[in-house]
Amino acid sequence: MTTALNRPDVAADATPGTVPFADCWISPQARRAAQEVLTSGWVTTGPRVQAFETEFARTVGARHAVAVSSCTAGLELSLRALQLPPGAPVLVSTFTFCGAVQAILHAGLRPVLVDVDPATGMPTEATTSAAARACGGAAAMMVVHWAGDPADVPALAAAACVPGSRVVVDAAHALGATWHGRPIGSGAAVNFSFYATKNLPIGEGGMVTTDDPDTAAWLRRARLHGMSADAWRRYLPGGSWRYDVPEAGLKANLTDLQAAIGLGQLGWLPRWQRRREELAATYDELLEPLEGVGLPHRPAPSTGQHAWHLYPIRVLPSSGTTRDAVAAHLAARGIGTSVHFTPVHLLSYFRSAVVVPPGGLPGADTLFAQELSLPLYPRLGTPSVTRVAAAVADAVHGHRREAV
Ligand SMILES: *Cc1c(COP(=O)(O)O)cnc(C)c1O
């Protein structure tokens, strides 16, 4: 089969000679499945959502999977499922996506920001326990597997003195990552995103996986107005119009149209992950010799597997140049890059909405000045990776030439 995937450099519908930062490819299988849903007359939550949940749960080795409208909605529902008192403190990395922190606020809880190790982009046991002390003891914790690098969830939970059942995992980057031989996705509430640029793109959508049947049942109701779990069947022949609403829920269901696309994409995931690994290895090889360029952290092979959602490099002071100068150098050559993320404590709205530990968040401040995410997606051709790496080398060396 000849597809875009095994042809180098047909990436995106890009202007020739450019390397876009991101790409979204909807497979022929997914397009066909979407077409079938559109002609079936049943487009919202229904049998395709159920089938997608079953297949997704199998993929990540979880007992239950509950499809939701976005990872952000899933995070809010996962936090609401804990039934914490209003304003209860929840630890979260400051080096994460703003939506994750908004989910804490919308759940009526108080975000407590945790600093990161600039070498990993993630909280350490020390920064986690410092943040827990700063808020007088955390009620719950959100853990993000930043860039797809699996975090040690049990160690961080222990450092926070938070039981495993109160850890909400933000696995938006981590579909395809493993930890001690198991895919990320088993355990407490683990949240995935199917946003257009994520490892399994649908366009929009999310999934919460859990091994706890009560949490799954609660999420199933809460994602659809809090109506009794099978309310979606009420329009089917023989379905009953009767339902109850035991408590308030959200409107955060996934549609059959999205689920059909997700199912069609899922068959490609192993190939996409292998391609991401190949591309990351090529970047490693080409960038490793460059002085002042820090390669992304990854788990020891015996510990886990990186999902390679992002390929984040660090432009270190020893490079003699800056992240912004390297990004501008690449942009001038038609190469897209991004920064993940602007730390939450630097976004104006959050300044008054979150708790910042005494002493601030110096690790995140350091990393924010250095972090640069390079293009990485299955349709990226190897020649493009070579071009990106050469442009990074040129940016670093060019500066050296000017300096002498
Ligand atoms: C993309 C992302 C989210 C939000 O996902 P949506 O499905 O767009 O709501 C949350 N956290 C992280 C780390 C992300 O990258």
C-alpha cells in the first residue's frame, strides 16, 4: 500500500520547501467511517461511541473508558468525581496547558502550582512536597506526562501525601507511552486528548480511562447532564423516555461522528508511534553533537517508553545564543516551531487564581526561556528532520562565527 506515511516529505499540504510545526492526517478508514455515520442518521452519542470506548480501553489496558468532548472536560469531570469540598487545593505543574488549570478552577477547586526540573520539564518529588507544604496539604493532584515522557506517578503521589485514587492524570501527550511494561492509561482517572495535533487526532475529543467501575459509572452520567447512564438510548426504538438526574452534570459527550473517526484512526496508532520513535532517534543523532543544545529527557529503556508527542529541545546558555534567536532563524527558513508551555504563573488571569509556593517557580522560569518544540508527526519526512536539525546547527554555529 502506498500512502503518505511511507513516502517521505509529503507532509501536510504544506507550501513546498516549508516544514510546518504540526500536521493532522485523517486516514481513509476514518473518512469512510465518518461517511457511514453521516448516512446512518445517528450522529450523536451512540453505538460508535461505545465501540470506540471498548477499543480504546483495550489499547491502553484499562478496565473502563468514557468518551468525552475534550481532555479538558475529562479533567474537570475526573476532579468533580472526587467530590472534594469547594476550594480544596489541587497540585498541578506550572509547565502545563492552561486548560488543565482551568479544569481545576471550573471544578470549584484551588490550583497549587508545582515547579519543574528544567531537565525533565516535570515536577520532582522535592518540588511536589514543597507545593503540598505551601498549601497546608493537598487534597488531590494532577500529573502531566509532559511531551509524552512518562512521569513516576506513584512516587509523586507519595511525595504529595495524596492517595492514588486522588491523582488525576493528564495524558494528553502520553498515548503510546508505557511505564514498567504497561501502557499509560490503567489505574486512576487518566485523561487523553484527540485534538487535531495529538498522537491520535480526531479534531476534537477526549477519553477518560479508569479501573474503578464506580468512577466510570459516575463519569458516564456526568458527561451527559447527569442523566441516568443509558439516556442516549431514549430515542432508539423501544427506548424509554424515562430518566432521572441524581446530580448536576456537564454537556461533555463525544459524538458518534467523532468516535467513528477515532476508531478509523486507532488502527494506525502503532505505525504512527513507530514513526515518531524513528524521527526522534534521527533528531537525537543529528542534534546530540551540538554544544549548548539539550536533548529531551526520556525514561531509561527498562523503565518505560516515551510517546514522542513533542520533541522539546533546550537552547542552553552554553550555545551562545537564545531560544528566541533559534526560533527566528528556523522561521526565516520556513520551519515552524512552538513553545510548550508558557508557564501558568506567567499567564495574567492565573496570577490571582492560583497558589504559588514561596520562592516562586525558578525551574519553570529557567526552562521557559530555553524550551523549543521542533516539528514531529508521522508524516514528517526524514529529509525534513535533517533540514530542521541543520537549521538548528546553523543557528548555534552561526552565532559562534559572529562571536569570534
Ligand atoms: C492538549 C492538551 C490538553 C487539552 O486537551 P483538549 O482535548 O484540547 O481539551 C490538556 N493538557 C495538555 C498537556 C495538553 O497538551
